[in-house]
Amino acid sequence: MKQLRSWTLAAALALTAVLLPAHTASARAAQPACPDGSVCFWSGEGFGGDYWEWTARSGYRDLPPNLHDHVGSFVASTRACFINWGPVEKRDVFNGDWRSQYRGDFGGRMDGVGPGGC
């Protein structure tokens, strides 16, 4: 019986050692910080590739050419309106919203961003 308990404890510790680092790594892979009052955009999914920061006080802006129809991920630290011009389509974004995979969604057709709600 003592040998079985030892094996169970060893198995539990081994399983914890395997699972814990994976959980910690995925927590670190969550959204990066974006300055207050801004929306941060990346061309790649998972917050990689080209980076651009839009600020609410700058008003409406077309996305730069490298992000036009190519927003792979974003983090919002303010309310904003994502806009596609052809056909006109808008998406409300709220402070705290983020997506690590956005190109297959609205990021694949997004043209610009403006302050406030749509």
C-alpha cells in the first residue's frame, strides 16, 4: 500500500510539472499592454508582425497600407469604431477588447478606425 501511495504522489507531481508550465506560458501569451486611450494593431496573428498605434485623440484615420485589410490582431484601451468602406460595415470596439486572431474576421477587410461608438 505504501508503494502505491508513493507512486500516486510521484505521478501527481510529474503531471503538475508538465501542466503548470504550459498554463503559465499561455497566460503570458495573452494580449500585450496597449497605452490608455489607444488601440494597438498588429499585421500578424498573436500580436506579431508590423505594429501601429492609433490614439482616440487623433480622430478618424485610415489604416496604414501594411495593415489595410491585414489586421491580424489588436488590443483596445479605449472605445473605437472599426470601419470597412466597401461595402460600409462598422464594428464597435470597447476598452479592454482584444483579439489575437482577427484577420479571418473583420481584420481581413478593415480600412480605418475612428473614436467612440459606431
